[in-house]
Amino acid sequence: MSDRRSDASPGTRPSARVAILYPADPAGVIPGGIDTFIRGILRWTPADIRVDLVGVSTDPVARPPGRWTAVSCGRSSYRFYPVAMLPDPSRRGRVPLSVRFMLGLLRYRPRLEVDILEFHRLEPLLLYLRDGRPKTAVVHQNMQILRDKDADIRWKHLPALYFALQDLMVPRLSNLFTVREDAAAWYRERYPAHADKVHFMPTWVDPEVFWEPNEATRAQRAAGLRRIFGFPEAARVLISVGRLDTQKDPLLLLRAFAALTADDPTLCLVYVGDGVLRPALKTAIAETGLGDRVVLAGLRPQLEIASLLQGADLFTLSSAYEGMPMCVLEALGSGLPVAATAVGEVPRVVQPGINGALAAERTPEALATAIRAVLRDTSALRGAPCTAVAAQFSPAEMLKPAFANWRRLAA
């Protein structure tokens, strides 16, 4: 497949020029579904659309703040302008990343020669309220979660202020996309005069990265996974991919796993990702005495994650709340069944008894019960029942409305 941008004639003005403003660095390894989402947009943008990204850098040498850099993304390329450095993901700084990002925007004031501005958080839009260009936004969560005391979004301490800012900004958007259908319904109800601007846009799985291996390849991947992490050849491996933070609740998964190991000594668990709960999780693993069966694999490149998914026996998600987690679709796209908490749009894709199981409630016991259900029938649940669902969420189809909207606004 050729570069999706190389089809455009040299010197030809794109049908739409878009700047995405979000503290991401798709060329680095960053935990988080929004970063994966943006990487997918850059990778699948058609040749007639040019996308620039204003974000943060994980490599000050290759991608220094305050300078435009050409970056390749799979078969595509984009222009990247970081305005800050990304802090250590295992530590939560006193100054939120969103604030550092906005301060960087004010400091560097990148010149944006584009038709449209797109935001994946609403706060940076405050700096561009007087900019006359069309603005679009993608919201990756139902923001009513701010009313939940267990949410780890810092705005939960000032929800009234957040919603007041949102009331100021949403009417100025040309379009608002959400990855949760109930969030789209909530925005339409809250802003009836702008209901026609609100759209539900599911996330997707990249079939060129996450695909079901044949039996020989799967056996090879399984052997490699066990060898890398020092597990026995007969081990059955559970894998979880995501940030180690309150939202993803890795401690809930560990408690469920500890209950399972009492009955099944072959089980092992791999956490892929990093975050502020890594120290607490490491301590909890030591306290359970399961250090030889649980691995904190840290951040891994996307292709390596795909290989690990192909070699695992079960994917687990223990989140307290979600949008539409791409990691679940990536597991299903790899033919891997899923046991998960029933949060966000997860019940849309995880079908109990067909390609996985859902916990009846968000407790260690309920999650352990869901995992057992999948492990009892893994051979029937893996493969085609998983990929059939994932195939409905291809990036080409899911992103088509966004690309069409960009072309319309630019025209």
C-alpha cells in the first residue's frame, strides 16, 4: 500500500488543512487511548488532507520544542510542533499536563497555516476563541464522570467551573464528536440549539497492526511471550494494556488474579503500560507473593504490543470508567477474547459467551468470575468471534465522517 499522502500532486493545495492541538507525541511511546486515537488519524488521513499536530515531545533531540519537524507515521507523514516536554508518566506533576501544554502554546505561539483547528481536550480552545477558523472537538469521555468522587480527572474538584467553561466553548464549535453514545445524547440534551453539531464516532482497530495470526504464528508468539517474561511453557497468560492509574484500576485486576491463582497455578499476568500507580501496584504484587507470576512490562511500542496480544490467552480490562477503549478492539482484532468490567462502550463489542465475558459488578470477585468463564472456553471464544466484531470498526469507515467534515468545513 502506498503512502496515503503521496497520491497528491506536488504543489497541489490539499482539500483541507487541519491542525490538531493536543499534548501527544505519536512518534514516542505514550500510555493512553487518546494518543493511540490521534496516531490512527495521522496514519489513516487520506492523501488530499494535510494534518499538522501541535503536541508535546518525548525526544528533545529528534523533536525539539518550538520547531516544526517532519515525522513519519506508518505509511503517512505529518508536521509536528511540540510546545513542551512530556513528563515521566509514572509521576503526576503538580502542574497538570494540560496546563503545561497551554502555557507552551502561549510561549511559542506556533503559526498554524491551516483551515481548521481540532481539539481533543476543550481547555486549549480557550486560547483560540477569537480565531475565526472552524473548530472541531473530539471528547473521549462522558464528562459527567466529574461528579464521581472516584474519578481521577482533576476537574472533579471544580466540576461547576469545568461545565461553565464548556458552556462557553461548545457553542463556538462547528462540530463535536464523542466516542461514547451516551455522551453524545447528553451533549444534545444540554445544548439543544447545537444538537445537530454533535456526533457519535466509535473508535477503531488498525487491521494492519492488529490481526489474527494462524496457529503456527500464534504458537510462536506464545512461546516468545513466555520466554521474554520467564513464564513456564505451560502457563496461561492474561494481559492488560493501559495506563496504571485510578481510571484503569490495575489493583482491582491484581486482586481478581490473586483469587484465580488459588485454583489455577498455571495462570500468569502481564501489565503493559505505566502510570502513577506503578509503585503501589509493585508493592501489592510483592505482598501477594505473586512476583514470579505477575510482570510489569512497562511501556511498549505498538507493534510489540500487537505481538504480545497474539501470544496471550486472554485480555483483561478492569477500568472504573471508559469511553470506547481501543485496547479492547485491538485485542479482539488479534483474535483474543476479553474479560472486562462493563464500562463505557465495552458492552457494545464484548459479547458474553461469544467473544468474552463481562463482570456483573466492579468487584474482584465479579471480575474473577468473568475471567474464569473465558478461560473455561477459550478455544471457542477466540479467533473468528473476536475478529468479526473488530472488523466492524475499521479506521477507514469510522473516520470517514470526520474526514468528510473537514473537507466540508474547508470548502
